Amino acid sequence: MKICCASSIGQCQCLFAVGFHQITSHKVAVKILNRQKIKSLDVVGKIRREIQNLKLFRHPHIIKLYQVISTPTDIFMVMEYVSGGELFDYIVKHGKVNILQRLIWKALLRRVFVFSVDRGQG
């Protein structure tokens, strides 16, 4: 497994790694959360909700959570690998985006929001 980047959830730093399924060689993303850090930053509830919601959702525009591996020191979230990074990072890097791209993103986000509200998660 290769650590590819660090990201943050509010103030909580987490690592992302790219891994491969041993049998299928399918590429996955692994989000690595340090238990001590998430407790000290008081984001345990947010992480728990994220895991619960991702387990429930099956939608083409929501990352799939395949497995959660819990150890005494860390939580490993094995997730669908999607190249390209996060939307926020894209906007920061490229600045303003054209109206067509904004409309496409808005429509996709609206679908995801409606999907989550319909399931009582929004």
C-alpha cells in the first residue's frame, strides 16, 4: 500500500493510501484515521456518521465504502478509488470554472442530496 496524500476533516488530519485487492488487483483508496487524534479533536461523532452513511448509500455519485478495519490505534476505511482528487481541491487549483461545469456539478450534487434526504440521511 502506498501513502499518496494527507487531507483534513476540519482540523483532523488523515492519510489516504492507494491499495490493491490481492486477488482481483482492483485499485482501492484507504483512508487512515488515527483514533487518538480524532478523539482529541472531538470529531468521533462525525467520523461515525460518515461511516454509517457511506455503508448505507449505493449511488453512482457517492464513493463506495467497501470495508472498515479497526485497530486499537487506527481506523482504516477501504473505499472506492476515484482518480482526480476532491472537488474542493480542483476548484482551488483551477480557480473559477465555466458555467457549464458548474451546472453539471450542481445537478450531480442535487441528485446526491435528494437521494440522501429520501433515505432520511440529509
